[in-house]
Amino acid sequence: MKKCLLFLITLVISFTTVVSAFAQGTVKGKIVDGTTKDPLPGATVILKGTSIAVPATADGTFTLKVDDPNASAILINFVGFTQKEISIAGLNGTKNLGTISLQPSESSLGEILVTANSYAIDRQTPVAISTISSELIVEKVGNQEFPELLKSTPGVYATKAGGGFGDSRINLRGFKNANVAVMINGVPVNDMENGSVYWSNWAGLTDVTKSMQVQRGLGASKVAVPSVGGTINIITKTTDAVKGGSLFYGIGNDGYNKIGFTYSTGLTDKGWAFAASGSKTEGNGWADGLQFEAYNYFFNISKLINDKHTISLTGFGAPQVHGQRSTRQKIQDYRNAPQGLKWNSDFGYQNGQMVSVRNNFYHKPQFSLNHYWTIDETSFLSTAVYASIGTGGGGNYTGTLNRTGDFYSPYDMDAAVDANVKSEDGRALTYLRASRNDHLWYGALSTYQKKINENINLLAGLDMRYYYGKHFTEVTDLLGSQYVLDNSDKNNPNKRAKVGDKISYNNDGVVLWEGGFLQGEYTSGPLSSFISVAASNTSYRRIDHFLSDDNPIQTTDFQHFFGYQAKGGANYNLSEVHNVFANVGYFEKAPFFNAVFVNNQNVPNPDAVNEKILSYELGYGYRTRALSANLNLYRTTWKDRSFTRQFQGAEPGSVYFANFLGVDALHQGVEVDFAYQPINALTIRGMASVGDWTWMNDLEKVDFTDETQTKTNSIGPVYMKGLKVGDAAQTTASIGVDYKVIDELKVGVDYNYYADFNSDFDPTTLDKPGLTPWKVPNYSLLDLNASFKMKIAGLNASLYANVNNVLGTEYISDGYATFEKVNVGQENETRISNASNSTVYFGTGRTWTTGLKINF
């Protein structure tokens, strides 16, 4: 590690003198919307006649190094705005162009309108937002995933969970992944049945992301019903991409290896634009048994037909397979394990080869065809039709697996094979299987915009979706046996299943969604406001293929849930420096699929009702040339919430699930963030977020099912009232510094602090009031990054280096509390939750990556 860092430092210093010798000058400036005067992060600044370009940062500023003595002008582009050319003839030294205004273009080739309409604008859209530019993503990403890039955002808690590739999770204002909407180019990607987001499906999109915006609370997204916690809006590069491309190669800790490319034609004279990227990433993972292999591809083809019509086709996907660490362990067990914090109990060896007993494999390509129609000077229609086809699942085992040694050693797969070979009639005693979740998803999202006059703008849209999910268990490895005996299929009792055959359960879920929205916007001088109404109908149907064909409930009727929302807000710019905003919204949304068909049975739950959310927020903003700051206060009440939790069973590798219905929660808090740039070379960012997230009621009964989707038992009452919502730190803070040592060398440091972190808890042990889950110890992390620009064979190149958790801090990233009985059978019998009886994931230790990117 030390040798690697020393090599990088030496390389950086050696190149500094070489690059400086070619310098002719530097151009700086700030790019803003000519109408709203808001910054345009991601705007592209191109040296005319070349492929040399830089993006504008989050505050609209840019710095372009000019090495060509013949350079005469720069071109400034941003989606939806007219290109601007500025002369830099005779440049010698540094030239500050000041504020550069771009004017909107009705006929420019651009993003999907639904994307633009879902993108919040600073000092105009009355919501709490944080925007991360492509420049910052490239500099900070290393071997991190999308959720981790947001860890310095107010209200966000992100971890790698068990540490497997793509297994990261994110909580926003205390709400889990399932209740945080994720949109890519305006298209929703949360699972239609349970709201989940699996980040491994989108690995690699960091290479083509132009910007990523987090909208906390109700947000600005134009879909029929919003999310509860907020929205993550990822916008990829499309036709605004600069002509040219890049090659990238990177390495990192534990065998991390990545190679990739990007290419774009830019907008041709005939109105065509094409962009593509691809990459392969592989490694062993930070902990044992987490090897992974992942690919990523992306393409966009766009055609400017005429000044009224444009079409654009986008596709992307990320097939991958990776080992998982799915079993939390007690803290002392990590201490006792020879592997230390890298101990993983979920893998084994067979014939000398590593076998990931718990693994994940998935491929979820998504394709969208977009049409933009400039009807006239005051109206615009944008329509996106999209399709996504998901295949894959997660692996586990059934039977008994012994270990090669003590409790901390891997599974002995050879022993399982020997036992199977000796079994009577070739029947499997132990075998590997996978829980599959394949799906087909089609949708259409159309938005019409009408400018009534200078002050009033109307938006109307349709949001239509069709989802067909296939859920089954399949045999993946017989481990030397001849078949698996399974009695789950009533149409085929005593089935002798082979590899690829379905066992345990085989059911489908159908989800229909029809929604519409209408929004009016009013802008007059310093005031901008909106009011929005929306409605949707969600329909669920369940098909159980393992029920007998003559069973009348093999296919259920559709269960319909009507949801609606009403929200509004206003922003007022008190001056060029100060602004205030407020928003309020109430909406009802359909419960998730498993709350409608409780215990995975084809009997609709008569008690399933809409979830009810009331949210409001106040905000203040301060903007000067050097300092920008925000203060937000929020309060969200969530009633009749439904969700499913997964818990570890008593047997190794076993899990069970609890269905929670009718839970109420209160999420409230205050957030502060700022960015300070006293000089052009130095940027200081910081934030602090303090939440108060609490469960509001007890539950009479909770039902449990096992992995075969069979009801195991019920418990109750469950005393949750007054307990803190767990699974995320309720207090977070960060400070980050980026400094340009010279124009070619930029270094950054980020410090993050986490506190008031209540563990998730096992509801089966909350059998009396007053029990409090164990609280995870506070911790802080330090990350470093550096980037260096240089020339290689006349081509622009950049060298990146990242070290995360520089100090090697040992910390617990995920805690799960158990309430253990003490003084059993005595008068003072009670339950306690503490560090000794809770199970945890320790966070990732020190990691590093370095990579070289060459632009052409």
C-alpha cells in the first residue's frame, strides 16, 4: 500500500513540470441560465476545433486549460440551450470570462422532457436538493457505488451492507431503499412489487452519468404518486456528449480490476448523435468469498428530424455475478475469527475451488425510446416508452453443510457431495438452489407542457406501467446426487427435480399501474410556485402454479388500490442572496404486493389499505459568489405502513420473513449544508443532519413465513411505540475540501461522522413495553482522492487515485438487535439488548483504487 502511494506521488510530481511547459493559458467562468440566472451544472465547455472539453461544476463554474497557441474560441453547450461561442484569441495567462448566460432553445436536441421536469432548479423549485456533477463523480467514485457517492448528502445513510458487489443500500431521512424513488433519465426503476432497488443492476452507469440529484422529501419528480423519503434522479450523457471518447484502466485493493471505454460522435451535420460505453469490472471483494465479475454497456442514438421532432433511443444494462456475505455475526465472533473483520460464513470449497453458497446473479437491461415534439412556441410534448427484462436471483442451500474445520472455517462442499453419493436411491440430502425473481416491465411516460403566458405554465402527463414478475426456486447444483425430492407442486407430487427444475414455490405477480398528473406553475419576479394533483390505480394479481390446476384460486382476481396526491409549494427570492421556500403534500399510495397477499397465499388480505403520508417542509437558502448554504426543516407522518423484514433463522443459512401491517411512523428533522469557495482553487463543503424518526404505535399481530413462502407462526402484541426507527444513523455530518494545487493537480479530503444509530430489531422479542434496541457506537471515516491531468502522446489524460477509510477505522455499519431473556423463570425476568447479543456487519476497512483515463 505504501509503495503504491509513493509511486503515485512520484508520478504526479514528475508530470507536473512536463505539463506546465505546454501551457498557453487558462479560461475560467460561470455558466448560468439566461432566464432564471441559475447555474447550469454539467454544461460543456469545448475548445473550438478540438475534442478538448470540461464540464461545469455544481455551481456552474469551469476552468479550461488551453495548450494550443492557435486556439481562437470556446463553445459552450447545455441540453435545451443555444450553443454560445466566445473568442479567446490572443490568450496569454488566465482569463476570467465572468458570468456567461445561455438562452433556452426550442429546437435543440435534448433530454427527455420528463427528465427536465423532474430536475429541480436551485432558487426556483421549492424542494430540498443536492446535486453531484459528473466531475465530482469521476473524482470520488473509485470502487464505490452510487449510494456511497451520496454519503455526504444531508439525511443520507449509505453502506456496503455485507460488502458484496452491488449490495450497497441507502436510507434517506430514515426511509429505506424501497421508499426512495430512483429514476434514470426520468424513468422509474424501483421494483413494482416491493419497491426495492438493487444497485448491482446499475453498476457502471457512473461512467456516463452527467449529474445525479437527490431531492429530499416530496421532490419535483412528475410521476403519478411520489416516494416517501425522496428521489434520486440520475441523468446520463446523451446528445450533449462531446465528440470523441476515452479509455480507462484501473486497479485497486483485493484484485480490483476495471477496464472501460466511452465514445460519442457528438451532433453531426445531418442531425444524428451516437454515444456508447462499456466496461468490465472484477475482483475478490474486501471480505472472504466476495469475488465478482460484472459488465456494463450503454448506448444512445438520437436523431434531430427537423425543428419540431427529435427521437432518441437509449439502452443500458449490467450483467453480473457476485458472492455475498448475507449472515450478520456477533461482535465477539468477529474478534475470535482468524480472518478478523473479513470473516464470511457464507462460502465454501469444492475440489479446491471457491463456491459462493450465498451469491447473486442478475441482468436487468432497460431500453427507452423517446420522442420530443415542439408543437409551437408555447407547447411541447415528450413521450418515453420503455421496457426492462430482468433475469436472475440469489443463491443459497438446503440440507446440512459442515465446515472444513471450526466455526470460522468455510463450508466443506466435498463432504456434502460424499454424503449425497452415499444416499439411498441417489436422493439429495444437501443441494444448492436459487431464489429467482425474473420480470417483464413495460411502461410509457408522457408529459405535455403549455406556456399560458409569461407567468403561468401548465404540465400534464400520463404514467402507465405493466409488470409481470416470476418467482420460483430452482435447483442449481445437485452436489453429486441424482435428484431433489419435492412435494410442493400439487400437480406433480413426489417430483424428482433436476438442475434447472422449479421446487418449493412457483408463482407470478402481475402489477398494473395507470396514473396521471396535472401541475400548474406560477412565476413572477422573485416568486415561483406550483400546485400539483395526481392520481393512480394500482392493480395486483397473484398466480400460484403449484396449486392444483383445478383450484379456483390458482389465479386471483385483480385487487385494485386507488391512490392520489395533492402537493404545493412556493419559493421566494428575498434578494439575490436570500431565498425561502415551503412545500406541503398529502398522498395515499397502494401497499406493496406482499401486504395484499399476506403469507404468500392466493387469498387477498381484506385489511390491506392505502398507506397515508403527510409531509411538509420549510427551507432557507443563502447565495453569494463565495458561499452557498441551505437550511431545511421537515416533518413526515406515515400511517398504515406495510413492509416485510428478513431475519436470520436459528439454523445457519436459514432466513424467515415478517409481514408488518398498519405501522405508523414519524420522521422529522433539520438539515444544514454549505459550499464555500474563498478562492477559485479551493472549495469547502459541509453538512449536518439531525433526525428524529420514531415508531408511533404497537402491533396486535405479526405473521412469519420461511423461504418456501410457508407461514410458520404469528406473534403479538409487538410493542414498537416510541422506539426509534433503526437501520440508519439519525445524526450525520461531513466536511470536505477540494484544492487545486496547480491547474493540473487537484486533491480532496472528505470526513464523515455518524451518530444516534439505533439497530434494526427482531420483533419476535418485543413482547413487553419499554424495551430499547441496542445502539451502534458512533464512528467517523476519512477519505482521500487526487486527480492529475497530463498529456500522453498528445492526448489529454487524467490519473485518478482514491483511498477510502484512510485510517482503517473499525466500525459497525449495520446493526441488528436481539432481546435476550435474563433471570429466566424468576420474578424479575426481563429482556436486554446489548453489544454481546446483537449481530452486525463491520464496515469496509481501508480500500484504494487508481486509474488512468485517456481522452481522444
